[in-house]
Amino acid sequence: MSGGRFNYEQDGIQVAIEELEQLPLDELEGLDAITQSNYYALLAELKKCYVHTQRLDWLLSGNDGQETYHKRLTEDLAKLL
């Protein structure tokens, strides 16, 4: 089994997402509103980056054609909302 176009490097994005989501709530509550907002914005952007990277990996690796790429990208991004 190949590592895809990016040799599974996008999995590092997923690990970062999971680690950020596991931060203790009291740790986040101790931050000011701007910092909390930045945290949630970062988390949202990382999730989008992961989806885009994963879908592009499948396209460039030949697992998906362009039509499937666009369909899955749209579906996966919609799940984030």
C-alpha cells in the first residue's frame, strides 16, 4: 500500500487537531476572549486544511477523478459546518 501523494503527511494535521481538541477546558477558560477566538479559528482552519489535503492526495494519487474529488471535497467541507 502506498503512502499516497503526500506519504500520509496530512495525518500530522489530524494529530494536531486531535491534540488541540483534547486541551482541558479549564486551560482554555483561563485564556482571554481574543486568544480563545484565535484557538477556535485555528482549529477550524486546520480541519479545512486536512480535508483539502486529504482530497487532493486522493486526486493526485489516482484514487479519485476530478468529478469525485469535487464531490467529496464539497461533502467533507459541509460536514465541518
